[in-house]
Amino acid sequence: MRYTLLIGAVLSFPFHTAADWQFKSRSDLAPPKLNITIPATSDVEKGYLFVAPFAGYPDTPTEQHGPRQAGPYIFRDDGDLIWSGYGIYSIWATNFQAARWRGKDILFSFEGDHNPGYGHGHGHITILDNHYETIRELRAGNHKLVDKHEFHIVNEETGLIQIYQPVARDLKGWGGSPQQQWIVNAIIQELDITTGELLFEWASLDHISPDEAILPLNPGQAGSGYNSSDAWDYFHINSVDKDSDGNYLISARDACSIHKINGTDGNIIWKLNGKDSSFKVPRDAKFCFQHHARFLSQRDDVEVISLYDNSAHGTEHSGGSEVHTAPTSSGKIIKVNTTSWEAELVQAFFPPDDLLSKSQGSTQTLPNGNVLVNWGSSGAVTEHLPNGTAIFHAYMDSGYLGLGVENYRAFRFNWTGIPNEEPALVVLKGEDGITAYVSWNGDTETKAWRFYSLTDKFGSKQFLGEVERTSFETSLRIHGGAITSVSAEAIGVNGRSLRVTGAALVEQEIRPVETLPMNQAMTKTASQKVISEAGSRWEKYGILRYSRARVGTSSAGS
């Protein structure tokens, strides 16, 4: 079940402090705290979680919801932070993933404007290397703007993107008044990532009639067509894939259909579901308002695809699901036969908490056969065994900040991060003595931290202790002696030195102040599994703790 904080009392309280006090060495970071309701079992696939959660509700003077620092993140299964991309991706970011480009591991994300009312975004794709440095920004061809929904790398060389292009048309045939003249031409492009050259372009209005729209022009749930910002989004492409034969697979959310497109002439090869399906689709294989369609396998006349079936459609500024076709959303694997022209459900993956997300979502098949389903505007992610059993489930934020949190897509990837930036070190003097805290945002290779006191102006060092690195921040309690400054050294596999920090002077520690009787002010525990030092102990502390009450899950999105 999903828990959020009781609403109604003390709305003026600064609830965002629940995200603060997590890291002594990086007080500027306030990442979301995953609310894990099904801890990961030993059967989960290896790798880290890649997410980019954001607030589905706007902030007001009295209420703040969702992550205080929306952006791309890499987490361990236990919610421990690996990397915060907040400020590195400096504007609204989504569809955050790891991939390979020309033989190298990279990260990428959409960056740009976000229009939550109609689920559009306009911007560019930003690619980082494994040092978290920007190495490429990719934009659409033919004087168009990249939309937020898709960037998918093919064969480590090209990228698939999707575009919402408002155009003027006579819409009287679909119930439009003379003033309703704007419709979205949904476009896909394939680009050479290195050069930006446009290799292929396909536009929906050249091939798909607005007759196939599930959401009519009026009353305007998919846009009313009165202006370019309110253009009727009759088709709404939200994913693109490409097979080894050079053909494309697109998801058309507002037509509740998946289309396979000829990669040479753009003609439709087949349609799955919707008003004009090429296949007979049994009830359990039907879907609507879906996301994230991907080819899984193709052999002879049988093709297998995965998708995320929202079964709901809505807007962020409303409180419910205006249109829904099933009790819950689900991840689905569907097989189609192009000889019998029948579709078959291979497996469905359902949410542990009966979630119905009216926007966003993804279904990722993992190398070990597991399936990771991201519940979009419901702000949760689940890993399932191939038979559908949930073996990990988490919400994208906790407590009051978990109300209204959303996440477009979630993935699990292996990743090796070696930051160019220096590790962060702070040394604090408190009531119980001196403690050093160190972290290195994005680092995956440090196995232990060695701490040294600096004894003179020439940089002479005295060994203080070595601590196994088990989480984002590592600490060492320092006993005895007149310590004035400390440095730390990151140690990798086989004792190899990875990086040495500069000197950090001892500062006076400031602890969080309890502001309400119902709350207990604490900070998050830094890892401190001591390997070698002369006597050591550590002190637990966490974030502000609130009384919780169960409230209904609120969907939102685009």
C-alpha cells in the first residue's frame, strides 16, 4: 500500500526539510528518498536504478510536493544514492538512461521545456560520458524541436527521436468549428548521433487519418485545436524502436495502437489494437493509452513486443482518471502472428498496489528474464520475476514529498562511473568529538576511504583510519589528538589509489533543530564500517520523521 503524510494540519510547516540533512559532505544535495515497500530479493537483476522523478503537483505557498531537486538519479536497490544529476542536467529532464555510443558507455537524458497539461516537451538530448561530462547535445532535423518522450540508440550509431509538430488543417470533418484549425502532426526521425544528419523522417498525417483517434477533438481532452499550443493531439507518438530489417515500431497513445512502419517508404506494415487493428486481439491482450513499445524478438511470422499499458488517460491538474479501460495499469508482453493475424498475451505484470497511472510509464525486459515496470504518474517502480511475481517495489519519494511524485520511465543498468570532480570532504566538531565525512558523487569504484590528519604546512600526513565504503557518504569518528585538518583517499580494487582530496579544516557541527513536537529531528546515517583505526564508534541519525496516515493514491501526468 502507498503511504503519504496526513494532510490538513500545519500546512505552513516547511515539509521540504524532509529532503535535507541527508549528507554532511554534500549539504547542497537533497535527493528523493525512495519509499521501498517490497525490499529487493536476491532474484533482482544486477545493476542500478535509473530514474528522473519530478513533482506532479505545483508548489504553493503552503504546500510542496515531490522531489525538492527534480532530476536524473542513479540509486542502489536499498535507496542509497549513487549519483545526483541535479544541476548537471540543469533544466527539466526525463527519459534518463545508460547506453553505448561508438563503443563507449554513456548517459543521456532529454533536457528542455515541460508542458504537463498535454504531455509535450521541447528541447534537446544531452549525452554525458562516464566522467559525467557533456560530450554531445543532439537536436532534431528539418527545423523541428525534439520532444521529451523518446531518444533510443540503435546499433551504437543512430538515435530515434519523436516530435510534436502543430500544423493548421481544416478540422470540420472531425467536429471542429471554423476556429478549431490546429492538429498535431506526430513525427519520428532517425539521426546520426555524431553528425546530426537526418536519416529518416515519418509523419503521422501522411499515413494515419484522424478517424483513428480514440479521444475526439471535442470536448478537447487531447487538445481543442484553437491554437498551436492547444493543437488536437489525435495520435500522440511516445516511443519509437527499430528492428534489424530497418522497420520501425511506434506507440500511438491517443489511438491506443502500435504500428509497424516500413523503413523504406514509410507505409504501414501492420497495426496492433486501436480502431483499425490488423490483428484479432483477445481481451487480455488489449491495451489503451500505452507507452514504451519495444521489439523483443522476431522469427518467421511471429513477433514479440513489450509495452506499458496505462489503461487510463488524464491531465495533471485533475484529481482522477477521466478515461480508463482497466482497473489497473500493467506491463505487457504480446505476441503477434502475421500469418494467422492473431495477437496473444504472453505475460502481464501488475502493480502490487493496484496503481492506475493515467500518464507515462515503461516496461523494461532485463537480461535475466525479469521485467522492470515503471508506473509513470503513480511514481513507483516494480521488478517482477518472469512469472509476474513482484520482488522489488518502491515509490520515488517518501512522506509528504511522496504525494504527487511522478517518473516518466525507469530502467536498470550496469554502470561504471568515474567522476572528474573532486570528492567532497567535511570535518565537523560536535559534542561527541570530531568526525570526517566524505562522498564522491557518481563514483562506483571506491571500495574504501583512508583518512589522514595533516600535521604541518608541508603536507605531512598521519594515518587516522580506513573505512569500508558501503553507501554514498562514508564517515570516520576521530579519537584523540589536536586535529586541525584532514584529507581522504579513495581506494579501489586491489588497494589502488583513485583520488586524494584536498585538506578540509575542522568546522563546528550544526545539527537540525526540532521545529514541531510531533517530529524528531535527525539526519541520515553515513556509512562507517571501520576496517582499521585505533578505536571507533558512530552515531545514528536520520531525517525528520513524521506521523503517517494512509491516503488515496493520486494520479497525474502527461
